[in-house]
Amino acid sequence: MLWPAAAKKLVKAGPDREVAEVFPYRSACPSSLWRSLITKAERELTFAGYTNYFLWLEQARFGTALRRKAAAGCRVRFLVGDPESDLTRAREQEEDVALTLSTRIRVTLSELEKLQGHDIAARFSTGHAYLSVFRFDDDMIVTPLLTHSVGHDAPTLHLRRHQDNGMFDRFADHVEELWTRGTPVWGDTDGQA
């Protein structure tokens, strides 16, 4: 009688089996995990962070890795906030930090500009200022942003897809909806060659 209860606590069998790891802060999520997930992805890399700024700082030769992935047939997409939007300005007031959201978004846009024409798509969205979702095939890093804090201070989940309509699929559907409603950063071509 004790073994089934003990085993159930140790072996994830329900919806929580999609939770691979939990970090109290995004900054506690090892850079090596991000690199591993980027490197292993073959079908899809989606970066739906409001700024995605930290990726350019923490991942060496990030642009080169993205170009290589796109050239190999991996779908590479960025969903970023509009640096001129009312939502961005409101979030900047909440964060109240010197390196503003609009500045961080513009850094990402500058880096993405260098990747234009390499089958890397980018869209503006105003629907994800409080939730970042980063997808690497069937792995995902999700960061729900807390009021008055920046992304690196937010709790972070590493999810791995194990079932239909589970947590992973629900976050993936959320990102697809935002992508559909988003506006291309580079006009009609959306960065695609």
C-alpha cells in the first residue's frame, strides 16, 4: 500500500509530467540549458518574449546559430513587443528600470535586422507583455512576468510535451494566436526569403 503512494509522488503520471524543471527566477535557468535546447531543435524555434533582449547577451553567436537553424529548415520566429505601444510605455512605468523595455526591444530589432532575408520571421505583438514563451521543438521555457519586476526576476518553467492538450499545447496555442494577430516587423515578407 505504501509503494504506490510513494511511487506516485516520485513518478509524474498526470498533467504535471510536462513540467521538467522549475526555477524561482529566469536568471537561475542555466545558460547551458538554453544553448542545449537551441542546439537540439530541428523543427521549431519560437522566441515569444516581449523583448528577447537577454538572449543576445547570454547566448554566444546567437545570430549565427539562428541562421544555421533556419538554413537547415528549422522554423525560426520572434514575437516582440512594439516599442512605441501604450502597453510598452505602461509596462516601463511598472518596471521603473534604467534600461527600458523599448530600448531592449530596439536592441533585439537591431539584431534581427541583421538576420533579415535568412528565413527568420519577426512580428510585433501587444498580447504577451506579462508572459514569455520560448519554444524548442517539444521543449518550452515559460516565464510568467510579475507586476513591478523584470523578466530575469520572474519564476520560470521548463516544459516538455507529453500529451495532447496539456500545458505545453495550451502555451503553444497561445503563442500561435498571438502570432496570427501580430504584425510583421519587416512588412509583408515577415523576414522570409
